[in-house]
Amino acid sequence: MVRSPSGRLAAGLVVTLAIILAYAGYTLNSVRRMREVQTGIVDQNRKAALQLIRIQADLNALALALRDMQDQTSEYPLSAWGAQLSRVRENLDDAMRVESALAAGRRDPQQAAYLENSFRQLWAAVDRMQSMAREQPAAAVTAFIRGTLEPQLQALTSLTARLLVQNNAEEQRAGEQVAGIYNEIERNAYAFLAISLGLAAAVSLAMIRSNRVLFEQLARLSDQRRDLAQQLIAAQESTLRTVSRDLHDEFGQILTAVGSMLSRAGRSAPAAFTEQMQETKAVVQETLDKVRALSQALQPVIVEEQGLAAAVEWYLPVFERQTGIAVRYQGPAAPPAMEAGQAIHVFRILQEALNNVARHAGVSEVTVELRDEPLRLRVADGGRGMAPKATPGVGLAGMRERAAILGGTLRIESDGGTTIVLEVPRG
């Protein structure tokens, strides 16, 4: 009696899970802190720096516009610069709004108030300058620009430069914090790896010792299952053979006798019943044909009498008539040399594959290939294919068992349709 390793494995699993959970909690907390540093400081500082650079560019654009106004030598009125100044003002207001939102809670309130007040004074001066441009001579406007606006622009440019330096310093400190967190995580990762390797080695040794016996038992059970599957398949073939014989011998003979009786009755029946007798005879003959076809499908005698290739060539037209699915068939150059007891398994695999196409593929055409030396059967459709997590049914299991009886392999591919390939080595 093999002692179950469940207790030892459960204890090892509990210890391993405890260590993993502890390390996961630590790692998640470290990652959270690192994300806060990166998101709260580094990323926001970089975005704020971009907005400060944008503010500086707009201040430079405003300074260039004021310089051009002072250098105006044509009759172009100074009041006409209002549109350009309005565009610069809109850009600066938008940049200030975004930058203030990014710096909220991290900037000194006095510094933020000073910056906002400085821009408010700047736009008040710009509005006053535009009013002077409409009412006073150009010399007065130029003097106002030099004496008031330009010093304010220089002060604002210096202030944004200092803010950029502060952002860079904060970003550097945040980078150092992130590097420290990375180093801490790395050190603990090495320790966790060492502990995990030790636990994995101990659990693996315990599993190897117990699984060796368990795999031997599993192999015996697998052999028993295979023997049982072969017995079931043999019983299935025997049952199909019996049912086929009964259909052919008993029901076929009965329907044949009924047809003969209808023929004799039709010759002596009144003319008014002749047409009904003919219709009844046609129904009986159609039923007889279906019974014969069903008998042949259940136990195709043609496999024993003429071989696998002839049976396939007989069955494919029958499948086309029954399902309306066209079959493109590529047969072997020479009939495969295979005993009837083996050929019936190949034929059953073909039947099951085509039945699956008719039930699930939703196609109007299927390709069947049969090759010899070594024997290879391929059934391919361009239908919906199998779902990734679909559970194989009894039909596929039976096909695999028949392939195992033949000593071959059954491969199922589902990419742009479903393809079933049976390969049986020579001999």
C-alpha cells in the first residue's frame, strides 16, 4: 500500500503559499509606493515642466510681438496687433490652467499666488497698452512697453525658469526614491527566489518518490482502459454487423415481398386503384433502398470484398446525397494493402469525421484525401472550426481509440476550419 503524499504536499503548499503571499504583499506595497512616486512626482513634474516650457515660449512670443510693435516704421496702426496678442494670451491662459492643475498641492501657496498675480498684472498692462494704442501716439505706447511691460515679462520669464529648476530638482529626488525602491525589491526578490528554490526542491523530491508508484498504477489503468475501449469497439462492430444483417435479411426480404404482392395486386386491381397501387409500390421501393443503404452503412460488406479504397469511393457519393455537401476526393495511386479488420477502423474514422462536418461545420464542400505508403487519411473543411475550449465528444474519443488500435496517430487542427489527419505507419 503506497502512502499518500497528500499530507506532506499540503504542508509544503501551505508554507509556500504563506511565503508567496507575504512576498506578494510586500511587492505590491513597494510597487504602490513606486507608482505613487512616479505618478505623483515624476510624471506630473515632467508634464508641468512641459507646460512651463510652453509658458516661456508664449512669453517669448509676446516679447517678440512687443519688440515688433516698437520697431514699427510703417503706417500700420499699433492697435492692429490686438489679434496676435489675443492669440498669445489664449495660449498662455491655457498653459497656466494646465500647469496650475498639475502643480496643485505641491507648490508653495504664496509662490502660486505670486505667479497668478504677476500674470494678472501683465494682462492688465497689456489691456492698458492696447487702449493707449487706440487713443495715444505711438511714442507713448512705446514708452509704456519699455517701462512697464518689458520688465514684467522679464520677471515672469525668470519666475518660470526658477519653477523649472525646482521641478527638475524634485524629479531628481523622486528618481532617487524610485531607484531605492527598485534596489529593495531586487534584494528581497533574491531572498524569495532562494527560499522558493529550497521549498521547490523539497516538494519535488517528495513528489518524485510518490509519483513513481502512482505513474506505474496509472500506466496499468491506462492499459486496462485501452483494452476495455478495444473490447467496446469490437462489441460495437459486432452489434452493427448483427443489426445490418437483420435489416438486410429480415426487413429487406419483408419489403421485397410487399413489393411483389403490390405488383400482383396492381395487375388485378380496378383501374381506379392502379395509380394508388403504383404510388404505394414506389414508397415501398424507396423504403427498401433506404434499408439497404442503412444496412450497407452500418456494416459495409464492400470493405471486406473490395477493400478500403472501393469502400471510400462508394460511401462518398452516398454522403453527398444524404447531406448535400459536395466532396472533393483525392484517392491513392494504388489501393492500400490493408486487412479488412484494420480497414474497417479507417472507414469508421472517415464516417465519423464526415458526420461531424455535416453536424457542426456549416459548409457546402469538404475535402477528403487518401494516401498509401504510409496510409494517410485527411478530412478538411473550411467551416467554423472548433472552439478553443471545446470539450471533445465521444465521437472524437472513439476515433482516437481506433487510431491507437491501428498503431497510428490522429491529429486535429482547427485553424480556418477543422482538419482531421489519420496517419498509420507501414506495417
